Amino acid sequence: MSAVYAIALGGNRRTRDGDPAATLRAALVRVGGVVAVSPVIVTPPLGPSTRRFANAAALIASDEPPPSLLARLKRVERAMGRRPGRRWGARPIDLDIILWSGGAWRSHGLTVPHAAFRQRRFVLEPLAVVAGDWRDPITGFRIRHLLARTARRR
């Protein structure tokens, strides 16, 4: 039986696939199993990058356990030009597992739910479009409630 994963996508550099929004769409084609996709939003960068980011969220179905899916996502990133570098710097593509239908997961190199997603409006806003009623297995809050909480903190 397939699990459903909530994936956050982001990028702020052009690739052979086009502008950052086109790159996000091309990444989803490579990942496959897409069940739902949010619209792309444009957000200011965190950290040292000066380029604005294109961000989106997608739900994908996969029979893979979280570490196997993460490895596949990292292969897609590398194939699309992602190279190790400065944290929060410019990048062509970033693919992160935010949630999965199996609840919480913790292993070396991977924690699901994603450790910082609750504070990141650029993740929560598109995620609320495709999975607004999905509950965070740690806090019990629905995604749309977590998004509302980030709006109150502004």
C-alpha cells in the first residue's frame, strides 16, 4: 500500500528547465507519483541569498520508506544541478520531505515531520493548499492552523 508524502519544493536559480517555477514543475515530473500540487509562490530568501525563491508543495504517493524516498529526492536534486554549498544560499532546486502518512519518522539524517516546517510560512502556505487538514503528528495541529499561527507572529 502506498504512503502519501508531503514534499516542499523550492529554488531560486534558472536551470535548463527554465526559471525557478519551471524547475519546480520539472522536478515533480522526475519524482513522479504526484497526487496534488500547490500553486507556486514567490518569497524573499532566508540567509545570504539575494534572489527570491519559488516555493510549492506537493503530495506524492510512493511505496518507498522515508529514507529511500529521501535518497531518490537527493538524486533528483543532483541531476538538476544542485551541488553542496553554503546553507540557505542560491540553489536550483530543494526537495524536502515535510510529512508522510505514516506519522513521525526518525533515523540518521532524516526526521519527519521536517524539524523547521512549523515556523516556515513559505512551506506552510503552499502546503495548506494541498493538505490543509493534515495533522502534524507531533503537535496535533492541522496545517491550516499552523499557517494561521505564523500569520499571528508577524
